[in-house]
Amino acid sequence: MSPEELSKAGTIPDMLDPEPSTPNTPPPSAIIPPARIPEPVIVVPPATPAPPQVINTAEPTPLKQIRTFQGDAAEALYHEQASLVSLRSAERAKQDLLRSKAEAPEDDGSGKRRAISLSLLIGGIIFLGAAGYAGYYAYTTYLVKTAVPVISIPKNRFLPVASTTTSDASSISRAALITLVQNEKAQPLADGNLLHIELTKGGLDTGVLMNTTELLLALEAKPPGSLVRAFDPLFMLGVLGGTPTSTFLLVKLDSYENAYAGMLDWEMTMKEDILPLFASEAEIGNVAANAVFTDATVKNKDARELLNASSTPVLVYSFYNQNLLIVTGSETALKTLLSELDTQALSR
């Protein structure tokens, strides 16, 4: 470069630094004669520092300026029209964005896996519930099928029976009641088996049993009042199988003393009141009009017997204990009933 061109372009430090600085002494090879160098004009933006603008009316020179950090920064601020505040804001926004991305859960398929696990859990619970219900249903069904059926025993059934017949006796007459018992007695029945004749009131399905007082009224019997009061409402009327069959009557007692004395008093009319239940017409005709009860002992039990002309008992009664009276038609039937009561007492 010739000395004239250097003179026109001016010195390098003057163009880079707007502040006055100590001029650098060029090497001896760059010393040029004094020449007229125009002063550079620096234009500064009003709000932000801007790189110095040099207005050079001289012809451009091919010599490039030396780049410095200060110049690059000034140039960047100039071109981007940004301030230090905007740079800090941008940097802060960038850091917030990076932080939010770091804190945000990554979609690694865990949500889908949780949904599958929840579905499997619900399905498992439903399956276990269904299996438990099926097991419970099967178990209860098994219990019902294998359970021993509960047999409802009427309160007036004092002994186990082979069969039962039920009749509505709410308005039955004496003759009808005697006929009913004699017809059941005429039916074949295995030796030792019992038939229970159950008398009810108001129909077969009501379950209301006829009591002892109502039975005596239906028979038109005339026992002493003390005896009637000594009887419990429950009684058992039936037939004992054998050859021949025998009618029996078991009556619970409320008062043994009154019952014992009352039975002795009732012996005077017992033949007419209740003998037709236990003996046939032919057997009744073979009993003398003045026949009376006599003492007897049957299986170590005191008994009272009404004998026919052949000295054969046709009506026998005894007290099994202080709570039960037995009335039947023969000593054989009384023995069987006493044995049945003993067996029943031992089984309880």
C-alpha cells in the first residue's frame, strides 16, 4: 500500500476505538509523510451502545479492520437491537424451559402399564368373587342335600309312631268319634307299631289341637271336676298294633294327687263314658252291669282293671309317673306302652 492510501484511510486505532487513545507508533516501514486525514464521525444509537460508525469520505481501502470482542459485541447489539435485559430474559426463559422439560415426566409407557395392571387387578377381584360365590353356593347346596330332614313333632306325640291320621274334630259327635276310633282300630297294624289319631279343630291345616277337656266333652263324659282340672290340655290318642289291636290314651297331668283321687271317683261312670273307645260292642256286652275296677300290678306298676265275665281285662289304667296317665284295653297293651315309655325316657 502506498503512502497516499494510508493517509486517506487513517490509522487503525482511530477507527476501532471512539475514545482517544495513545497513538501507536508505526514501524519504520509504515512512516509516511504528514498528510491531511479526515476525522472519523461516530454515530451512537440513542438507547443502546452501538458500534462506532466511521464516515469516511475518502475512497475505500482494501485494508480490513482487526476484529475484537468489544467490536463483535457492539455489532451484535447493533444488529439484534437487544439490550442486556433482553439477553438475561431470554437466558432465563431458556433455563425455565429446560427445567420444565427435566421435571416433566417422560412418557415411557408407564401410564399404559398402570392401566393394564389396574384392569388385571379388577378382573382378578371379579374372578375371585365369582369363584367364592360359586363355592359358597355349591357348599350350601351340598349341606341342604345331605342334611337330615327336620321332622316337626306335634306337642301331643309322646311316643314315636309308625303312622299318623289327622281328623277335624271341631264339631264331631260322640258317635262319630267312637266310630272313627273303631275304624282305625280295625285296620291291620304290625305288632308293636303305633298309630297316632290326631284330632284338630277348624280344619286339617290349622294345626290347632283338640285339648283334653274338649275330648271329654265330645265323648259326653262326666268325670269329676277335680279330675278335669288335674288333666293337662295335651293328650295322645292312638292304636297299638298286635293281635288284637288295642286303643290307648295318654294324658299329661298337672296334679297327680287330684288325678289319682279323681280317677277313683270316675270309675263309677267310666264304663259308660269311655269304654266304647277301647272295646267292641260284643266285648262291652260281656261286661256285667255291676262290674267294678280291681287292683293289679303290671311291670311293677300299680294298675286298675275292669274285668268282663271271663275275668279278662277290657279297660286298664295306670300312672306311669306323676306326670302321665295311661288308659288302654288290655294288660298286654299296657306292658307294651310301659316299655315304650321306658325306652323313650332312656333315649332323652
